[in-house]
Amino acid sequence: MEAVNKIETSGKDKDASSFKQKLEAWQKLVLDKDAGIAQGKPAWLDASLDVSSWKSMALPSLWEKSGMPDFDGVVWFRKNITIPQSWAGKEVKVNLGTIDDNDVTFFDGEKIGQTEGFNVPRAYTIPANKVKAGTFALVVRVFDGAGDGGLYADKNILSLVSANGERLSLDGDWQYKVGLNLKDVAPMPASNDGPNRVTVLYNAMINPYLQFPIKGAIWYQGESNAGRANQYRKLFPAMIKDWRKSWNQPNFPFYFVQLANFMQAVKEPKPSEWAELRDAQRETLSLPNTGMAVSIDIGDAVDIHPKNKQDVGKRLAFIALAKDYGVKIPYSGPVYQSQKIDGNTIALTFGSTDGGLKASDGGELIGFSVAGSDQKFHWAKAVIKGNQVIVSSAEVPNPVSVRYAWADNPQCNFVNGAGLLSVAIQN
């Protein structure tokens, strides 16, 4: 109600500063409070700077996954680069990939680029007259306002490339230091006239169409809710119910896309907000006449909005053809039904096998992990037996829990005979 009241009164507040003025004042405050800026100028650029107090982080990585959980603010990254004599006097490309959210990048004390946007690839150029042989500091100031932050592109992207195509890798250890924790300043001002205000999207984009009959809906969203999966477990089904009530069609088809794979793959099992959100989406299948297209194999590690929408459309079409148009085709991957613990193994039983269970690449199943009562997950060996998958790990003699495809960017290959991927599992 507080948010609704704020909308109603915002237009009457004639004495308040404009949002633009408030935002500019806040951005100035961030610069003033940034420890890496002194008297309005960057202070941590020199190659000879004493960095003994700085910490080390392996990049690419989101810093929440590298020792800085729940951090929003400014982090400065540094890496000393040795330019060979053969590169001198020729321009050099600096490829940093995607950075969440905004960056300003410096080489040898001078700015070479600045970009806003968490999913925009960074490719900067060091002018030929600035390229000399020797060791110089490459410094990246990263600002993140919410959610994950950092340099998170594929490690093969981070590089310096000479005019003749020679390449110096930039992946690996960088030194870093916090410039500002946003908890130490006032919150960023919120716009009172943006499209994401409470009630606005519904009133502008849904309510005008209630006068028309509806055959069904398809939905592809969830990325911005990844940090609030428990809330999504209530919000998403509530929205579906509300739409059905508004159209006075209590069970019109509502088919949605589970979040695609995104960000870097992990070497060891760990918690995942994206997997939690996918699980919240899966739970929504408890509503009547819903369906979910799995897309954890057609995403993009560095693009939160993957370009392959054709396969997304096909998978949604399979659901509609099977459930609404009488076409007898498989539309779901293997669906977990139950588990049975037997000593050091857990047997998982699946439905929707449609021609049997298999690995999509013909190899061993990957993507399964198990944990004991300590809930520390380890990769598991997974073997198919009929409509079951038997999982075990030498590191977990008494398993109690299983996960499958539980990661931001899961590496997994479990499909049925129709080639449709299984939904992620946590039990």
C-alpha cells in the first residue's frame, strides 16, 4: 500500500527536486565517498602504487562468488601488464567482456574506455602513441548497484590483442580493493515515473486487453527476481491466478520458460540463486493447465538475454500442440517422481521418459550431485537403470540429498528418448 500511496502523491509534490537532480546528487556523493578517488581524480592508477594491502581475485568472476557475498558498490581491479617491444607504437585492443554493472577502465594512468550496462561487451583501444614497451597498470573501476557484480565474461575473452593479432591473456589473478560499500551511503533515489512502478505495467499492458477473449499466454521472465526466489513462489502463481480471474477464464493455458543458463560454469557444486528461481518456476506447475519449457542448454554465459529464441518457441509449441491441439508428441523431459536411499546410493525414479532415459551426448550422465546430512554437495556418478537414475559419490558414504542441474550455468545432459532435458532437481 505504501508504494501505491507514493504513486498517488508523487505528482502533487511540486517542491521536490526532480529525479534527475536527485540522481545526479547521489552519483556525486558516490564519487566523493569512493576511496579510490581523491580531489575528483582517480588515485589508484600508478604502476608503482603500493598494493600490499590489496586482495587477490581470480577473474573472470562475479565477486559475490569470490569472497564478497551481498556486496554492492565500487571495486577497483588492477593487473600489471608487460607490453613487449614488438607491440610498441601500435594500437592494442583491450577485451574485458561483460561487466556488471558499469566500468571505467584505465591503462598507464589514462582512461581508455567507459561503459554502462551489465550485458554490454567491453572492447577498448589503447592508441598507438600510448603503447610503449614495459610494465604498466591496467585498472578497472567497477560500479554495481544491485545484485551480482564484477567481470564475468568467459575467461577466453579477457585479453590484450596486438595490431598483428598476438594475444596476452588477462584471465587469472587480479588485485582488488573496495572503493565504496553502498551500505555506507544513502540509497539510490528511485524514479517515480519509470515503467516498473507498482500497478503501471499491469494498467498499461494487461488491463486494456481484458475486453478481448484470450486463448492462452506464454511467459519468459524471472531474471530480475533471481535474488528473491521464495517471494517468486508466491508472486508468479498469484499473477497467473489474477490474470485468469480478470479474463474470467479460470483455466486458460499459461506456458512459461524456465530461466536459461547464464554466467560462468562452476567447478564444484555450490548454492545458486538462479537454480532457486528455476525451482520456484517448477513449483508453479502445480497450478492447472500450466507448462514449462526447459532452456538450460540454450542460454549464453555472457548474455542474460540469449539470442536463441527459435528453440524456446519450439519447446513452448510442443506443450501447446500436445495439451491444446491434440497432437500426440512428447513435450516434457524426464520428471522426477521419487527417491529411495539404499546404503551409499540414491535411486531416483522418473516419469515422462518417452523412449527411455539417456545422456544427450551418448556419454556418462553429468550434472548430478549428492550430499549427506551436512548438506555439502559433491559431484556424483549417475547410472541409468530403466526409469531410474542411481547416484552415488565416494565422498558421501551416507547420502540423503540429490541435486541435478543446480547451478547458474549447469553442465548437464540428462534427457528422455525425445531429446528433451530434465527439469533441475533439489530434494
